[in-house]
Amino acid sequence: MGKTVKLNENIIFGDNNPFVLIAGPCVIESEELVMETAAAIKEITTKLEIPFIFKASFDKANRSSIHSQRGPGIEKGLEILSRVKEKYNIPVTSDIHDYTQAELAGQVLDIIQIPAFLCRQTDLLVAAAKTGKIINVKKGQFLAPWDMKNVVTKMEESGNCNILLTERGSTFGYNNLVVDMRSLPTMRELGSPVVFDATHSVQIPGGQGTTTGGKREFVPYLSRAAAAVGIDALFTEVHPNPDEAWSDGPNMIKLNELEEILKPIKAIDRIIKNY
């Protein structure tokens, strides 16, 4: 029996449970956008019987340009995410960028996300672990999958074993990422359920000069491949109109295409886990 991480009775990561969808817009642009997107994704996932966690960032602290939109900040952002939880009865997650944000974020978030660029920041990992919440750590674009062992150890020795590890692509030369699907079973061997971040894996970091580019047309292909390898959750950023999004527009899924993208992924997930 593989290790499981349990959020509630309906959302259990690992041990051949159905994959969980973690999805939402890259950044909180407005409460209206967040509510619209959360409602639509919940309708789709309820129809397809896919467990769902809503994701949106309250602050994009790692933007390419100092002039880029970052979001409403932690206090306003958490207020909005709290209302999403209450209105739609769905768990929520967001990322933190500094150890001082962990305690406040842990009062609202069901899962605390650690950005890939910050996955080795000891103080950040320890502070997140001490909240007692599930921690989803994205593997740095610069790390080998087996190097995530040290990340897991930092959190486990801080008293938290509720850890998810996310594959989001690896740096391949300049302004490009590739996905080595071997990283999924390799990270699972470290003892944590694994997540595939489909939309960040198709990024072209800094590819548009002051913003990040991307190839959203490859998201379905990589998602299906990851499901065939075996995943415990799928992370995707979704937006009603990605071309007008504040952040990560070129690699985000269009909201009206999400259902058709998820159908074959669910079918593959079921086949692999029943085999």
C-alpha cells in the first residue's frame, strides 16, 4: 500500500485513489473572476466526478518585470479565497513566498503551495510545515527529482509528513522547459504522492522579454502522458480568457475547453489504477 495524504473524506492523494484536480486562475485578478472560475470548474468536476481543489495566487512575487500585475496581496487575497471556500464548499490552495506568510495563510488555505523557485528555502519550508497543513512543494526547474529528498526531510523533521511533490518541468537551455516523466515515479519513491503541473510545464520562461511565454496547445498531451505514468493529482491553471490574463496567459487552459481535456485524462487514470 502506498502512502496517502488525506485532506477530507472525498479527497485522498495516493494509493490508487482517483486523481485530484487542482485548478484555477494563475492570480487573483478580481473577486468576480475568481468566483466565476471556481463555480464553472466545480460544475465540470462534479459532472465528471473528479475531486477538486481551487487554486489562485494572492501575490505573484516572481514576475519577470517589476511593472507586472502581482495580485491583491495576502490579506485581501485570503479573504477572497475564504469566500470561495464558504460559497462553493471546496478546498483552496495558494502559494506563499516568505516564511512570515505561513501562519496567516494556514488559517485559510487547505494546502500551502511552495513555488518551484523557492523549494530549497529552509525557513520557508519549516514555517509551512509547522502550520500542520498539507504542503505541496513544486520541484525546482533546476533540481533532479531525487534531490527533492532533502526537501521532504526538512519538512518531516519539522513535524509534518503531509507532503505532495509536484513535477513542473526542468530547465532545458535558455527560455525552455522539458518534462522527464521518470521524475514522477522517482519522486513517489521518496514517500509522497505526486502531482503533475501541466500548465507550468509548457512555459517558455521569460520568452516574451518582460513576460513568460508558453505553448498551451501541449497541455492535453503532457497531461495524458503523465496520467499514463501515474499521478495522484493534476495541477492546471485555468482562465475564462487566458489571452487577457495578468499572468501565465500563454500556458493557461481556456475555461471552456477544460471539460474535454479532462475526459481522456480521467479515462487513462482509471485504466492505469485498475490495472
